[in-house]
Amino acid sequence: MRRAGMALAMALLPTVAWAAAEVDQLPTIIITGRVPPDAATERIYGTIQLDGPWLDAAPERRLDEALRSVPGFSLFRRTGSTSAHPTAQGVSLRSLGPNGAGRTLVLVDDIPVNDPFGGWVYWSRLPTAAIASVAVTEGSGAGPWGNQALDGVIRITTKPLNGGEARAGSNGLVEGTAGAAAGGVSILAHASRSDGSYLVRSDQRGPIDTQAGWDDAWVDVKAQGEAGPLALAGTVSAFHEHRGNGTPFQENGTDALEGSLRFSAADGPLGLLWHGTLYLRRYVFKNRFSSVNAARTAETPALDQYRVPATAAGGSLSTTVEEGGGRRTVLGADLRWAEGATHERFQPVAGVFQRDRDAGGDQVVGGVYAEQTWPLAETIDLHGGVRLDGWATGDGHRVERSLVPIGGQTGVVTRNDHYDDRGGALPTARLGADWRPELFGKPGDWTLRAAAYTGFRLPTINELYRPYRVGNDIVEANARLKPERLAGVEAGVTWAPATGPTVSLTAYHDGVTDAVDNVQITDRPGTVPGFGVVVPAGGTFAQRRNLDRVRAEGVEMRATWALDPTLDAGLGYLWSRSTVLRADGLPALVGKRLSQSPLHTGTADLTWTPVAAVTTALRVKASGQQYEDGLNTRPLAPTVTVDLSAAWRVRESLELFATAENLFDRTVESGRRVDGLVAIAPGRIISGGVRVNW
């Protein structure tokens, strides 16, 4: 299967191009599966809108890398999907303790795309070239979104693509995307490969270190039409990815099939406009880790996840009642179910695995909600919402068997844990308002807003049941983890005159209870009491635990300015401090900053269009010092990177472009082990390519 998806997509690219030449372009018709937020709601909660042209001009051709221009957007370990392990691609907003699972819900055309087993996001799966818009709502609580939207939600809307994009670049990069649409049917195919970059700092590399290359491919087939009063949009997708992880033994791969249906009824029950979604996703993940010796001349197998199947299914239904005078009520319900298990070999002796583990379970969460927007006056809008979710986890298990003879028999069960089913109810709410006063004699230039909200996130199946080992670092699961809860307030002001800059400033204060973190228990070699785990020299042992209370507070600034008709500028800055206030039984963590959370994050961008056919973009991203560990003993150095792009539209149907990511080849520290080994993000990547429309 390693090359199957890649070959399929590469074969489809010319077929898509040929088909597009024979058909008329499909109009862009977006069928929403949920009631879309109105303008007042987006304004009240400070939603950031990014459109397709902004993404087209971005030097970064992966969506996660492009979104780092939003100061509050953070990926685990400062590393994007061009080199990060999939399990480290979780996204968080406002630096609220990024972790591998992430604390942000990501929706593509109203369908959740967070991995059903671990919560992370396959950013390589998302089609940057076919995105119509991205809406980023930081904070705001669960609102209509429910589980996973602890610190916000990212809503991605795609569009049909009649054209393609191909590029090649450094490190053997080759990438292509092509699409065609006609008669209510569209197809989009993508494939890429690269030799990748090294994951260890240059002065610490040894003969065992290799570039972390990848190949991936996916195909989306969409159809839309009408069935009586229903407008329908269906999607069927296939995805394949294979990655190297920096040494010959370490690699991972994912194969997925997905299907979804979005529908709306203009004259449904009660004469209302109804929106709905249904989806089914099946992922199979595999992964291998090793332990590398101190001289980095040899590696020993440490873990072989030979099969990790996960399935997710769900749906939503919502309606809106327009009551006149701008008053609007939204009612909705949704349900999500997921199950998954890891099948893995572990505990090697002389390179031979001694044990096999089956660990996993299932979870279901469903909720109902009601939200209302109502204008109190011509310049004042108020919004409020309540939601109630029920959740349950079941079939939690961890069964381990011997792969070598014990008493003359193999397959002897050495551990057989079955965990109690659990469940509960989680109420959430949000309330916000904005006021557009007449200040300094200029009505409409100013907007003042304030909001209070709550949200939650269930621990993933991965966090509950699966222990893991990366190199010499071991993390134990915890089947008793409780849901994370957030309660927050924020206030903001926006100045948007008819001419000149638009500036917004937001201050927030959030409290998180039962935040899940990998809490280090020991960094001493030997057997850990109570766990029976042997920690190797230079390694650590941690367990996922709930931290009783974490405080997250900060200030975020964004400014945009059309300096002249050819030059647009943007600035962003986030000061964010996430601190452990209480951690029963773990006094050493109190007062410490959460790991992977910098105090300062800044961005700047310039887009210059000297003539209509030429566009250049410059993006600068800066991040302050952050810590690898919760004890704040392993700092990661501050970093500044610069990305650059230029595009020349030769004619209406043809554009040439070039990009440079990390232009000055800065070393970006993404991890630091207890033995001093420093992991790094990719260095400079230069590429050039062509875009065509047909």
C-alpha cells in the first residue's frame, strides 16, 4: 500500500486535466451542513476570515504552515506537516498548552476532520489550492460546535477547482494538484513526495540519521444536486500517506476512506430551513519507533504499531428562525461516535519484541444547543447560546500477550485490563455583545465587544488507553482522565476607518480545569515503582494526567493596512501566558508555564502587486522561548523565520510562481530531550511551479 495511493493520484492528474478541457466550469455552489453564523455572531466572537486569494499568495503551500500567520495558531513542537509526525500535528489556539491531540476543532465543509483515535489533524490531506475561505474563531467555547472546540474552531470551506498546480523544489520535492468540475460533479486529486529534511540538529547527527521523507496522495469525488426539496452535496475520498521519521527503522503510514453528505431543505418540517450532515471515516495507521544509541551510530527497535484502525461516524441537524428586526434563533443537535485500538509489538530484547498489546475503546458524545442573536439597538448586538452534551466511553481495554514462550507456550496473557464504562453530562454556554459607538465624531469606525464562554474536550481514545515510547522517552496512558473544561472571558476593540489601517486588540482570561498533560514522573534509569516500566539511561517516564487548574491569559493584536493600491501590510502579535495554578500531588508544576507555550508570538506580512500580473508576498513569523517540559527545565530557543513568494500571471489561464520557506535557513528548535539532543524543524525549502486554469 505504500505507493498505491501515490500511483493512483499521479495517474488521475492527467485524466482530470483532459476531462476539464471537455466540460464547462461548474458554478461554485456551497451547500452548508450547519446553519452558518451571521455577521453579528462572527464579529462578537472576533472571528478571523482568510480568503482564497490570501492563501493563493501564501509562500507556504501547506495549510497549517500558512495559518501560522495567525498569531494565535500554534502547532505542537513548532513543526508543520512537511516534517512532523502525524501524532504531533494537533493544533491549539492562543498557545493554550499545545499537545499532540490539539484543543481545537477543525471542520472541512462542516465535517470534523480531527483523527478519531488521537485528535490530531492530517494537514497534508487538506487542499490549499481548493479552499474558498478559512474562518478562525479563538476562544468562544463550545458554542454550536461541542467536543474538541475547547479553545476555538477552524472552519474550512472548499470550492471546485478547474485547474491545477504543480511544483518542484529542494530536497527532491515534487507536488501536483488538479481538479475538474462539470454537471454537478467534481474531482480533485493530489500527490506529493519529498526526500524531506533532517530532524536532528546538524552538530548532533550521526550515521544513523536520515532525512524524513514522505509521499502522500488523495482523491476527492464530489457531487451535488437536488432531490425534491433537498439540496444535496456528497463527497467520497481516499487518502494515503507514508513518512520516514529520521532513521532507517522509524516510519509511519496512514490509509483512509471517507464519505460525507451535506443537505439542506428550504421548506422542511415546521416550514423552516434545515441543514444537516452525515459522515463516516475509516483510518488505518501504522508506525515504528526506535531507540538510538548515544553516538547515533545504531538504533534498536522500540515499538512497532503494526495496525491502528479507527472509525468515526456522526451527523448534525440544525435550523434557523428569522424573527425579523435582525433577531435570529438557531437550534441544533449533533452526534459523534468513534472507536479505535492500537495493535503493537513492544518490549524488545536483543532486537526481538517480547510482547504484543491491544489497547483501545470507543466513545460517543452528542449534544443539543440553542443560540440567539438579537439587536438591542441600531449599534448594539447581543448573542447568547446554551448547549448540553452527554458523553460516554466504553470497551476500554489493554490486553498484552507474550510473543516468546512462557512455560513452553506463546501468546500467554501477561496483562488483561478492562476499564469501567464512564459517562456524564457537560453543560456549556456563551454570551457576547458588540457596540459600534460614535467616537471622535466618526460613526462606524469603532467596535467594542465582550464575551464570556465555556467549552470542553474529551480525552481521546489514544490518551486514555495507549502508552507509547519515542526513543528513550516513555509515556503511560491513563484510563481515568477526566474531560477538560474551560471558562473564559475576553474583551476587544476594533478601529476600522474608511481609509487607513484596521487595528483590533483583544484581551482574554481563561481558566482550564483538568487540563491533560504528559506529567514527568522521573528521569532516572531503572524500574518505576507502581508501573513496572524500565526507563533506559538518558530517558524519561511520564504519565498523562489531569492538572487541576490552569490559567491562560493574554493580549492579541492584529492590524492590516493598504499602504497604497499596490501594497498591503499586516501585523500580528500575541502575548500569552499559560500557568499551572494547582496540580494535586505534583507541587513542582505549580507556577510553571505549560510546555510548548511561548510568551510571545509575532507575525508580519507584505503583499506587493507592482503590476496586475505580478504578486509578491513576504511573511515573517517569530516565536519566543518556550519549554519542552512541564518543569520548565528544557528551553527551546526563540526563533524568527522569513518566507517569500512571487507569482507572474503570464496570461489568464497560466501563472508561474516561486517560493522560499525559511529563506535564511534558520535553525528552529522543535524539541529537546533530557540528554540534550535537539530536534529541529525543516530548514530552507525553495520551490517553483506553475498554476493553470482550464
